[in-house]
Amino acid sequence: MPDLPTPQDAAEAALFSECWDAVLSYADLCTAGSTAATDLAREAFSLGMREAREAEAAVRGAGRRTARLPRIPLLLTAVRTTAADWETQGLGHRLDPDLRLWLNSDKAARYTGPPLQRPIALRGLRDLQAADAELLWLAEVEALPLPVVARRLGLDPATVGDELAQVRGLFRDRSHRNHLDMPMDAQCRSYARLLDAVTRSTSGETPEDLSRHLAHCRQCAEAAACLRLHGGGLPAALAGGVIGWGGLAYLERRRRAAEVRLGAGRPPALESGPPNPGAHKAKVVRNGLLVAAVLVSLLALAVSMMPGDDMDNGAAGPGASAEGQPVANPTASVPTATSRAPGSTGTSGTPTGNPSESTGVKNSDPEPQGTSSGGAEEPEPDESATPVCRVEYSLVNQWPDGFQAEVTVTTPEALDDWRVTWSFKDGQKVTQMWDADYTQSGAKVTATAADYDKSVPADGSLSFGFLASWQSRNAPAYGFSVNGRECVRS
């Protein structure tokens, strides 16, 4: 009679499934189709699990702590590494086009270059004790409720909140030290002490000269995101700094997966807009064949890799991720809504965005609850003439002293380069922008195309996101134009 599975076997199988779900979710962002996503996830999963076990063995052999990432981000790093190998092996056509651009840029080189020049969040997470790093990642990035995190890590539910607060403080201290250790010029060095003081304050007020510096210095802006523990920006700082390309998109997927899996909130198909940072590019949800393929792959991998000992706790719940949308349970119906991330530029099912095969979910009311539009009424162009473009301004997330927004512009004409301008009504100030460069003069903001996304096809779209500060009111931006020609708000 065969031996019955033990509770430990069941726990390891559940952990295996959770890790696989996270890997497949990120692999889906990195590829151009469901088959490629499954292949990339299987190859990366094997690589990541092997590296994890080698690291654990090294720690046991050395008898002391060795800096390493928690299990989930280590596996996600393996996805990125495997994608880079595909690119060098001539398999780049299976990857997302924007990921290929990123892999061949200086941005990707930071993650494998000199340690002191790597992203501050990546270094800070590695510097934490393994258990502390697991707690921080599960609670902040995987968006699991604290009682669930406590159960996964064997912690006391009554005190896990206090432990998380302590770990966040430790992460801040490590990040501050790593920022000071980085090579920096005299101007950055002169702002280091002020940056530390401002990010400790809960007032949300940043001196104007420091704001200008953060707007143009990526290194100090990254440090500010890791040092400011209040305001809700830490998950995005962790995901973007540790994962790299697609970090905000992955963050959004995991939050939606947690909501569906734990029964918190409505299914994504019913949401009016993305509730958290990093809404991903739209991808068409494919049929149940992907789910079936994932389950078969999961069982096959489990048979070959289950003997692993000392498994760390994972982050995501059971279930595989269908293309474009996480699945809470393989037996549940697949949501049909899609999400999008900053940088999507494609139309007609062609993926050319930051990770886009269809239009994204529109936030029908970008103005946050409790705020007032105020100021002058937004001037609207005359729609009787054919507009040069249509613009969608989406508020992705908001906290007491800041917010994240996304701008998507659809143009009927092909563009070789672009410049988008708009104005704010309530004194908002942009502090960081991705997929575009920016300048701000008073209320007017100008976003110019990044080197890798200047061209937009006819009837195509361009997209970029930004972080900004606000006080008292946060009315939507108005007066959009592209290359000097007015746009119509969608």
C-alpha cells in the first residue's frame, strides 16, 4: 500500500504551486504568447529552484547568513535571466518587444553590473535576514493579508503587524546606507541628509530645490522611494527595484490575484479602473487551454522537483495565470477583463507596449473621492474638426501627499517623435516619470518621447506614467496636446 502524503508534503506542494503561479504570471508579461509564457516559466522555474537550493546549501555549509533574495523574487530574477538567454540564443521573437529593448539597454545592465550601482531596493532586500525579507515581500508586493502571511511564515498573527513595521524600518536603514555607499556626485551628496530627513517626515512637504533634484536624478529618486515608508509607495519601489522591467505590471497582477483568490473586492472585469500602481498592458485573455497546459506543466514539474528540502515560504496563492489575467483557482472561470501598464503603444492585437494586444481598462472617474475639481473649467477642443488625437488620463493610485497617474494618447496620424503637454489646476508637481522624459514650468508639464518609443503608427497609441505630489485638491489634468495640436479627452 503506498504511503499517504504527510502534512509536510501537502505544505510543500502548496508552496510549489504558489511559486509557480508567481513565475508564470511574470513570464506571461515577458512573452508574446501563452505557449512561450509556459516554456519560459518552466525553464526559469528549474533554474531558479536550482539556484535557491544551492544558496540554501551554501548557507548551511558556511554556518552563517549569506545575502540572498527570498524565494519568490529569486525565481522572478530567473525569469529575467532566462529571457536574456533567449535573446542571445536567437529566440527573442518569442519575447515582448519592449522587454527586448530593455534587455539591450543600460537599464538591464544595472541588475548584473557592479554591486554598488545596482538598484537600491534590490540591495536593501538582499541585506535583510531571510525571514524578514520574506515577510516584507509577501506583505508588500504579493499583497497578502497579514493573517495569511503569519500563517505562511509561522508567525503570531497578533504580533505580525508590529514585526512588519520593524522590518520596514530595517529595510529603510539598509536602503539609506546603500544610498550613501553608491558613487554619487557632489550635488547628490549635498542632498543626502535632507533627503533622509524629508522622507522620515509624515508632513509630505518637500523643499522645492530637492523636488527639482529628484525630478532629474534617478539614483536619488530611487532612494527616496525606498526611504519614504509612509504614503503607500513602498510596494512599487520594491517591485520596480528588484524585478526591473515589468515590475509595476507584476505588482498589479499580484494584487488582483490576491483580491480574487481571497474574495476581497470585485472581479477585475467589474472594476472601473486599476486600483493600484502599475496597471499592465492589455492582453487578450485566452481560452482554458492555457490553464490546462499550466496544470499539466505544474504536475510534471512537481514530480521532478518535489524532493527539495528547506523550502522557503512563497508569495502567491494556488492557481495558474491565464494570459493577461491571474487565476485564483484552476476550477474558477477566467476573468475577461484586461489591464495595462505604462508604455503600451500597440494596437490591433500587436504587442508593442510595456508589456498590448487590446485596449486597457479605462478609469471612468480619475478624480479621487473627496477631492474637488476646482479652478477653471477644462477647455475642450472643437470636435467638429477632426482631432489630432484622443487622450485618456487615469488616476492609478493616490496617497496623502502623492499620486500615480497614466496618460494614454491615441493618434490617427503616424508620429516619428512626440511631445505631450498638459496643465494642472491644483499645483500638482511631477516627481518621476517612466517611458518619457519631462519638464515642468508652473502648472504646465511637457513629456517627451524616450529614445525607445518615439515612433507611433497611424491609429496607434503611446502611453507613459508618472508620480506627482498634491496638496488639498487633486483635480485631473487638462489641456492636453501632442506636438502642439490639441487633444480630445476620452
